Amino acid sequence: MSTIYTDVGKKIRVYRKANNYTQEELGEILKIDQSYLGRIERGEINVTLETLFKIADALKISPSQLFEIRNERSKVRSDALDKIDALLHTLDTSDLQVIHRLLKEVLSLKRS
């Protein structure tokens, strides 16, 4: 399979784990077998747009988030940003504002 399927599958796995779902749990929500979900996450199959939209809906994300490809200097940086995004997407606005203020403070201390 092409790398797009692998990249999308990895993003599905990151968001699934951020939602604390096992493959079996997400498979039940989607009404698909967990082995099929595993093949999607590994990029082994040609998944339909309809299925991708169902997955995104179950993970409470926009389908476009599965296709965001960052132009990174390194794979590690890209993976770290995806994990941070997955953690933050479940928070409400007030929690995000608190985290934003904390992050600004940490970064200002780091620069000092």
C-alpha cells in the first residue's frame, strides 16, 4: 500500500489511543471487526472515504485531521505533534485556555 494509507492508519491509532479505545472497542462502535480495524491502522487495505468519515466521527475529530501531513524536519517531531494534538482535541475551551497560558509560561521560562 502507499504511504498515505500508512500515515492515515497511524493517525487513526493515535486518536484511538487518545480516546482510550482498544481496537475491539472502536470496532464495536463502528460495527467492524477489530482485525479489519488493525489492517486499516497498519495501512494494509484500501479504506473507503465512508469508513474514514465513520472513524473520524467515532473519534470525535474532523476527517481532515486524518489527512494532515506536516512538513517536518523529523519523524519524531511529527509523531510528537500528533500525540499532543490527540490529547488536546478532547478538552473543552476553558481547559485549552488554561493549557495555553501554562505553555506560554513554560516557554518563557525556557527562553530565560
